[in-house]
Amino acid sequence: MEFLVWINFTLLFLAGGLTPGPAVMLVTTASIRYGFWPSMVPAVGICVANLVWIALAASGVAVLAKAFPEAFLLFKLAGIAFIVWLAWRTAFGAPVDLLRREPPPRRKLFVHGICLQLANPNALVYFGGLLPTYFNPEHDLIPQIVISMATVTVCEMFGLIVYAGGADVLARRFQSQAFSRWFFRIAALAMVISASFAVYLTRVATGR
């Protein structure tokens, strides 16, 4: 992976890591409920799931997307629909119980992070649609995969640490129903914008 390509790749995934989505909301909520360090357990699970996505992308998801563009379009539309539904629940659903409490077993938090990210349609768009465009088939694929895994993990953890730290500091403010309601509505809007932009980027990258 050439240096300029890597810089572009890093900026893309850093922006993705800093944009509210299901993974960010999971870690933010965990930080408010249990504190900063317990929220890092699902964050690690999310990063592990990202490695699975990268491995799938490198093993042929992009090839399938080009071979069956209609099916991949359906996946993207389904992803957008899921994000819109999740954003609606986040913005207008029942109030979230955000009282500080003892965290559940670490294994449960870790598995929750993995499962959420594996089912996250944003991950399908980023890793299935965008990531393969950064691989150079004329160069050895293994180093490119390793670089991608390291870069995505650092970018993802940076974004999750920022949100978890901020949520931990603001935990008392979230006890105000008015504050938490508007926070989650703004976060829901950002989720929809993020998913829409990701789909737009894949359309530009693939020409569809």
C-alpha cells in the first residue's frame, strides 16, 4: 500500500471511527452506565469483529459485489434501512436507563461488541465496498491486509476512546432526561448522515 493511499485510507477510517453509529452508541452507553474502563471491553470486541470484516473483504467480498451488483445494492439499501430504524429508536424510543451500576461479566460485554459489529450494516459498506478499493492486486496482499488491520484498529479505538471518555465525563449530565433526549436525537441524525455518506462513497468507488 503506497504511502499516499495509506494516508487517504487512514483519514477515511478515522472519520468513520469518529462518526456516531451503532458501535459508538454501544460504547458510549456502556461508559455512561459502567464507567470508562468497562466500556473498553465491548470496544475491543468491536475491533476484533473489524478484523473478521477485513479478512472477508480480502477474501473476495469485493469480487462478489462486482459480480452481483444488484445483490450488493440490496445489502446497502437494507443497511440504510436498518440505520434509519435504529436512529429512529435512538431519537424517539423509550428513555434509556443510564443510571451508573456494576458492569455485567466482561465476557458478555466483549461478545456484545463482536456481535453488534458483525451485524452492523455500516461495516458492510466500509469493509465490503470501500476497503477492497485500497488493495493493489499487483502487490503482495498479506502486508496490505496487516497494514489495513493495524490502521483500522487504531482508528476505531481512537474514536471509541474519545466517545467513551466524553460520556464518562458527562455521565451526570445524562441523568437529565432533557439533555439525554437531545443528545440521542443529534446522535441519531449523525448515524443516518454517516450511513448515507458511506453508501455514497461506495457508489463513487464502484461506479454504481
